[in-house]
Amino acid sequence: MTDAMNAAAILQTFTVLLFAHLLGDFPLQPERIAIRKGQIPILSIHIAIIAGTAVVVLGFFAPAIIATIAVTHFCIDLFKSRKGTFNLAWFLADQAAHIVVVAAVSILWPADLSRSLIYSHLTPDQLSAVLSAMMLGSGFIIAVLAGTYAVELFLKPFGEEIDGFEFEAGLKKGARAIGQLERLPVFVFIVMGQPLAAGLVIAARAIMAFGELRGANDRKRAEYAMLSAFASLGWAVGIAYLAVWAAGLF
């Protein structure tokens, strides 16, 4: 295999496994599992989902790849659940560790997608289009879904400075939904090559945030709300441009 072919296989494998990891760690991981992963039976369910998702997205069973991902994911999540702190640094370190494993597996055992039930019948152009879409899908998960936790954990120290500040369960769900709904159009517009439209969304949200700040009786809470909006939108913009760049590699 030439160096160019090997590099292409590594990139393809990384793209497929990254998408599978993000699917398993976010949309396919209910919060009731996420908060109880320190328990071996609960963590084992999560690992089965992670491994199963990797097999499905690859389209075939690759023993070395799946076993390595399953074992390392188990160890990383168990360590984080029992030793880690619920803060942004641990969240980012956890995801970085998983992505490093995906990259290492892709380099050590590049997948032969010609064996795949999904990709084997695609032309090279079709395969490139699918992988590009998959990279954008990974960006969507990071920007919109993972962004929920990244932004919450970033804001956590600021919320602790506000006396008596704590979201009730219903309000927390509502705040998460609002954050996802404001990141979604920004991500979509940037991916579609419409940064002006994304800018209008950001400008509208900024006007609302400044309005809340000016009319607020509790300035700290208003500042928290404004910081929340800009952190959420900034995350979406950064991830969207990164996803567009990565998708352009195909």
C-alpha cells in the first residue's frame, strides 16, 4: 500500500470511528447511564453500546479495533467516574483521551472499507461524500449536543458565585433546550456557507442578552445569562468552522 493510500485509509477509519464514538457517547447515552458509570454493570451497558455502534458504523467486525476501543473506553470512563471531578477540564480530558485512542487505532489498524456492508458498493466520489457528511455529523454532535455539557461546565464556577443560584430540574432542561436551539442554526448556517445568516442569529441573541443585562434587577444573574449566550454561540461557531475544514479533506 502506498503512503497516499495508507493516509487515506487512516483518515477514513478515523472519520468513521470518531462518528461512532460521538454517537455512542452523546445521543445514545442517556443521562441516567452517564451519571452512574462508576457502577460496573451500568458502565458495561455503555461499553456495549459504544462497541456495537462502532461495528454498525464500520459495517463489519474488526476484532482489534473494537476490542481496543471497548477496553480503553471502559478504563477511561471508570477512572473519570471514580477519580474525576465534574468540571470542564475533566470533560475535555475525557473526550480528548477517547479521540486519541480513535486516532491511534486508525493508525495501527486502518480499516478496509471494501469489506464493509455499508461502503463497499460506493464509488470513490460517493464514499468521499458519505465521509464528508459523517465528519459534519460529528461536528453537529460536538457543537449542539456535547456543547450542552461543555457550556454548563464552563459556566459552573460563575453560577457558584451567585447566592442561591441553582437550576430546578425543569428549568435546567429548558435551558439546555434553548442552548441547543441557538447553537443549531449557527452551526447549520456556517456549514451551508452562510456566515452572514449565522452572524444575524448571533447579533439577535446578543441584543437579547444586553437587553436582559440592562433591565435586570439582579445584575450577577443577568451577566451569567449573557455569558451563557456568548459561550454557547462561540462554541458553535468554533466547532462549525472546524467541521467544515475537516469535511473538506475528502
